[in-house]
Amino acid sequence: MTDNWIEVCAANEIDEEDVIRFDHEGRTFAVYRSPDDEYFATDGLCTHEHIHLADGLVMDDIIECPKHNGRFNYKTGQAKGAPVCVNLKTYPVKVEAGNVFIAVV
Amino acid sequence: MKSIVIVGAGECGARAAFGLREKGYEGEITLIGAEPHLPYERPPLSKEGLVDAQGPKHVAELDRYQSARITVLTDAPVEGIDRGERTVRVADGRKLSYDRLLLATGAKPKSFPGQPENAPLVRVLRTHADAAAIRMKLAPGSTLAIIGGGFIGLELAATARKLGAEVVVLEGLPRVLSRGVPEEIAAVVAERHRLEGVDIRCNARIAGIEMREKRALIQLGDGDSLVADLVVVGIGAVPNTALAEAAGLVVDNGIAVDETLCTSDPNIFAAGDCCSFPLGHYGGRRIRLEAWRNAQDQGTLAAANLLGAAEPINSVPWFWSDQYDLTLQIAGLAEGAVTVVRRDLGDGAFILFHLDASGRLISASGIGKGNAVARDIRLAEMLIAAGKRPSPQALGSTETKLKALLAA
């Protein structure tokens, strides 16, 4: 899977405790920077009603969907209760030379 | 405790049922609904659900109830509660015993004086069956008359336009969305509807509705009249309190509950649209909410409190509405505000913050395309819950991140 590293953006283009949307070859991802300065990536759409999670709010290790407040742990993808019950898929992330890459599989 | 019965299989009742298992309760759970469906989400009924014309969007599928050992009774109206023997009586004659009972009976659409009964061309929108009946009448060339310019009416107007129908909205007050939506935001919504071809008539009086063959003739108070293929009445809802009243529970604009959702009977709780409750963040003011998020929050809280947690209601009212590509979100209650601050987010999106005389943030209302206002409204909700007094200057400037105000 290490062949599939895709460059997302410069690491400083994502604020701490924030998220951006990243579209690649017809797919959409959400890429996060945690309060402790680590980077993570998940599928970009909420598993409840296909809303872009990047419009939502990041608090600690939780992303909250902007539409109906479905919550996920963006580090593990785990759904944290109603209205969401299906986990988010997560993707490997690395930072190299100041840029963020995700492994799209 | 061996048996918990939940009357009302909507969002709130379903949430409570699952919440009981999440809290570790091992006894019986029976969730009883009057409709023929598993609990489903009502918000889509006036929106995309009406366009899709699919079955109802279930809160959870049957296997999840089965694995959580929740018995769901559908098509089962409850006819009475015997508080002495702690039983509820279902229409088919069954009697179910409870140790604790949750009433999540919801609300039903209001009708106006003189509204024709059992008239297939004069409908309300509350259930999947209502939506399906309305859907059949919406097509290019048909005319829909909506009585009431509130959330339901305007969401339906937007959806009906999408389906090609002509739409007239008759609102009795001088403007649409007069309940709980600031005028500046309601004006954006009304303007968009006009651009989409909806005929909004404010200050309208309905003098009467007559059936003319396959159409309805609406006589207006000003002597004008209009003909429609379907009339939908969306003028608010009243709480379903009949069961509670018959059982002698205290009712006050809804089944009256304390801050833990407990009714005047310590074994009976009520939650969601059907109950009125004291709202801590607003000085204990007694209110009733008809909102999806409230149904969820109170369902979850009721589960904890049915098991004895005695946790108080601590959430901030939150609503949303989707019309065309616009989303409106409101957190808090603006009544009593003395200061209003506008924050412009670009591309026409903006938020109005309402502060009380002490400078406390009490409400935030936003509108914009897609989810443009969602993140800031969510942060505003947290600022309200935290009792913050942010400076109006900071609220008005996008230079200041709301998250920073929360930490301050």
C-alpha cells in the first residue's frame, strides 16, 4: 500500500484540532490534524447521510458531522452513537518534508 | 427492575430503548408504536424523503432491536395506563406490566377552526403515510396550497417546487417563520422561495375550504380565492397528552416533567415533543420543543433516569431546516436578547448572535448554502451551554475563531 501515497497539502495548511476536505479521483476524504499535532485521514462522508465531515467540528479526537451531530473518533473511525452506527474507514497518513500524504487503498 | 415500557416508537422512544441497553439495563424493554413501521426519522418526510418516495428511513433496522433484545410492537395504539397496577393497555387488548414507564408520545399537527375533516385533499404532514399521500399529488402542472409558513410548510414548498408543482403558501402573520427565527434570516428564506416561484402570501385569512370535484377551493378573508389540487396544513403541533391526562398526570403545555424528565408519578417519565420541561440554561423556564435533536437528547437522558441516574436536562435547544441548497441552524432561545451581532461568513452565509442584558450569549441563528454555518453554530451552542459572555466585537469578526472564545 506504500505505493499509493497521495500528497494532500502542506502540513501547516491544516490548523491544529481541525480538518480539511481532500478530493482525489472521484473520492472524498477528510484529513485531520489533532490537538497533539498528529495527522489522520478518514472517508470524507458521514455514514449517516453522506454529508462532508470536513464542514464539521473537531474537538480532541472527535469529528462531529455538521448536519446531525453524528460523532466519530477520527483516529480509529469508530462511530460514537446515534444517529451514526456505521464506523468510518480510516487511511494511513504520513508527513514528509512538511507535506501530508495519505495512503489510498 | 424487570420491565420498562416505552409508549411511542419515534426517534425519542427508539433512542431511549437503545440507551437503556447502553447503560447496562438487562430487563425487558417493550417499545410500543401506533404506526405500522419500525421507528423512523421524520425530518426527511418534508425534504429529500418526499423526492425519493422510498420507504421510511428507519432509526435502526430490525436486527439491531433483536440483538439489543428490544421488543417492538407496531400498529399498537395504547389506550390506557393503570398507574395503580402499573400496566398499559394496548388496543388489541394486551396488558403490559411496567416497573418504569416512558411516555414518548410525540405531537400531532394542529388544525385550524373550520378545517374540513376526512377530506383527502386537505392534509397534514407528520407521518410516512401523510408524506406518501402528499407525494402522489405533486407533479408538474399541479397546484399545492400550503397553509402556514413555518418549517414544515416551507420545506414542503421547496420540495414541491423540485417536483415541479406550483406552490402557494398562505401565512396568517406578517412574515414567515415568525416563531423562533430572526426576521433577517426569515427574509432570506422568503426571498429565495420567491425566486424559486413560490407565491408566499402573508397576512392571509382562510375564510373556508370547499371541495369542488377533484380540487379544493380556498376562500380567503380578503374576498380572493384560489383553487388547489392539494391543501397541506402546517400550522404547528400539539403534544399528545391524552393518555397522560386520562391517567391523572400533571399536564402543562405537554406532559409536565421536572428537570430529570420525571412526571408527577415517580415511575413514569416523559420525553421529546410530548413533554414540557424546565430549561436550566434559561433560568428554569418551562418550554416544550418539537425538534429532532431534542427527541434524541431527551430519549438518551430518559434512559439514564429511568434507571435512577437523576441527571438534569442540560442541552441547549437546537434546530435545523433545509430548503433548496440553504440550511438554517438555530441554537438557543433568542427571547430576552438586547444585543444582536452579525457575523458574515462569505458567499451570503451569516450568523446572528443574540446576547442578553448581562452580555451572555443566549442564541445564535445562521443561514447559508450547505453546511456553511454548521461549525460556528455548534461552537455557539457550546458557548451558550458554558454561559459565556463573549465580546460582541469578537463575535462579529471572522478574525476571531469561535473556538478561541470557548477556551477563553
